[in-house]
Amino acid sequence: MYKFKRRVALICIDIVMLVLFILIAVNVIPVINANQSYSPQFTWITTGVIFLSLLTVSFMLKDKTSSRLEHSALFTKETALLTEFIDRLRICYSLDDFYDAIAQILEQEGDCAVLYTDTEKNYVLYNSPDRLSTAKETMETLSNNFPDTWGEGCFFIDSKLGLLESSSNARGFFLSNNHHHFYVFCRYTRLFDSSIYKQLLEEFTRFQNRTTTIANLSEIASLSKEWSQLADTQRSFLPQQMPKNEKLSIAAYFRPLVNVSGDYYSVLPIDENKTLLMLGDVSGKGLAAALVMGLVMNTVKILENKNDLPAMIHAIDKAIRGMKLQDKYTVLFLGIVDTKQMTIRYINASMSDPVIITRAPDGYRIKPLTSNCSIVGIIDLFDIEVSEQRLFRGDVILMASDGVSEVMDENGIELGDTELYSNTIRKSAAKSPKEFIDDVVNLVLTYNGEKKLRDDVTMMVAKLEG
């Protein structure tokens, strides 16, 4: 209904603007044209200005109308219940979180009954304390009507628990994904705006993917002493190959101190011009750090709006807090490189080393991408600042964990404090990202000498191609 109303409203606006333009063209333009004191060029310019003004007003009206219709359809009346449930589902990271959302929103606020089943195992995961959802006959009927082989999607059911084509006479609906059926029995199902079901299914699918990811990591850690298995799982979160972009070349290096690491990085294309770069480091080592690393990577991956960097930081913060692991947090760098506007918009959450190496008349100059946000996952975050830097062809963006800059020589001097380090990255800036990383890795290992490294070493380099 919302999409239909929106389409009708936009068509009406177009018609009104067209009629208005015709009236002006018929009644105003001839008067201007008839006036001998005005040149033909003036008439054309006036016509163009009127047309552009009407076009601008049309766009503003369409945008405002769409926003009002969306709010009216999805955030008011009965549909607001499902919108609230979707918002809550976005921050659910366990079945307990999911069940709390069901109880507080669908059951208490919406007076709905819910049945959540694993059809592959023929097992009830959750059911409301309601006569319909707890009855053995209900489970048997639903199993017969909608077996394990049922396809993915959102479907409507009638009072006899059979399939319906539309919601007009529906007694409820159910979501089907990955051998799981989520039934919601609601007598006013017909009042929900139809556009909400697609959003609900998408968020339900993301929730299942999140819980599966966390469960897989936890299961490997608890059932197996083969840490290499966990390391393989962890590495699967990292990009297996860098996306191809003619204007931006990228390379990365990842060397954990032990089998598993708290370091992570990701490269996610947003559109043909924008690319999201992320590199971070979780506090501590071992299983807990690996779990947080996997959660952060998955949280960023599933977010729809990857242009909204503050929302991304808040989502990561909620995800880490939801795990309730004591003293676990992350530092990270998030940057969006725009090869059309030639800018990088970024949030540096206490990473110490991100820099831009840019060509200058006297050689290469190092510009730091300074911290503008606190650590994430343990300290309350308020207004988050997004900074922006201008980029130029040939610029190199270097992101590295502190395992690079804090490596020490035999005198205890950290590499990041030396001219040797700054001179090396200046000299390597003319090379490809892969060659740049090779130079820095060789420097780290040489500078460290025969000693064992004390931390994970992770780097990512992006270069604006000329």
C-alpha cells in the first residue's frame, strides 16, 4: 500500500507541475516575448529559469511527500509494531536477544502469538504461552502444510493454517529461511503495510547469519583443541582477494602472533567511485579477541548504509557490548575513499598509525589521519566526528596495527619513532601497494632482529592511481 500511495502521489506532483509549467508557458512567456524591449535571449533565459525552479520545487515536494508517506505507513498505526521489531532485530546477536524481542514487542505490545521452529530437526525453538502456538495440532498442521522443503520467503496463513495469496483475510504470516520457520499469529495482519514484510525477511535472514557465524566460532573453540581450525575460520572473514578498481589499487598483509589474532581488515566497494577501507585491532589475544574480530567484521559487512560511518561505529559498539566479554574493545580505522571527488572521509577510533603519503615538490610528505574517536566497545560514545582529507593522484594511504610501529630494536627503540621508518615509507610511496608492503615487512623483520615478534602485524595500503 505504501509503494502504491507513493507512486500515485509522485505522479500527481508531476502532473500538477506539468500543468503549472504549461500555464506559465501559455500566459507568461508570450507576454514577455511580445515586449519589444526584451531580446529573444532574455525570453529563453527566463523560460529556463522558470523550468529549473519548477523542477527544483518538484524534487523537494517528491522527497518530502515520500518521507511523510513512509513515516505514515511504517512508523504509525499497526505497522509501527513490525518496524519496532525490525529495529530491535538489528541488534540481536543471540537467540536470547531474539526471544526477548519477541516477548517484549510482538507478545506484550502487539498481542501476537509466535512459533519458531527448526523444520530440519522438527524441533520447536520458541513458542508463546498461547493456546494456538502451544497446541500439538498446530505444530502437526504446520509441518504438513509447510514442510522442510518449503522455499524461502514471507507467506500468509489463514485461520485453518493454510496458505493465502494475500494478507486481506490472513490470520498471520510466517518467514521461511535456512530450514527455520518463524510464525506470527495476529488477527490484524491485514492492517500491516505490505512493504514491511520484505524488510522483516531481510533482517530475519541477517539475524540468522549473525548467530550462525558466532555459533560456529564458539563451537570450534569449545569442541576442538586444534586452534588451526579456528585460525582458518578467522581468515575466512578477511578478503580473499582485493576488489579490482582502475583508480584505486590495494594490498594487505596479515601475520598473527599465534594461530588466532585480534587484528582484522576489510575492503568493501560501495559503488563505482567509493570504497570502504577498514583496519582494526581487538584488545588482548586468543579466543575472546578472535570472537570479537569476527563479530566486528560481520557487523560491518551486513550494514546496508555503508556511507554512514558514525552509524557503523555505533553498531560495532553495540555488538561488542552485547557479547558481555569483560574488558574487550577495539581500536579501528574506517575510511571511505571517493575516487571521483578525490577525498577520504574517515573515523579514526584511536588507531595510531594511519597516514597519507603524498607527493610534494621536495619529495614525499607524510600527513597523519589523526584520531577523532575513542576506543569502541567499552566507553560510552556520543557525537562521533567524521573528518575529511583531500587526495591527489599517486597518494598512498597506509593503515597498520601497532605491531608495525611498536616493534623494537635491541635498544628498546620503537620503529615508528625512527627516521628509518618515515624515510622507508616515503621512498616506497612511488611503488605499487604490494611492493610498498614488502618493503615495510622487510624493515619490521630486520629491525626486530632475531627476537620473536611481540604482536600481530597487519597492514593495508591503498594507492590512488595516476
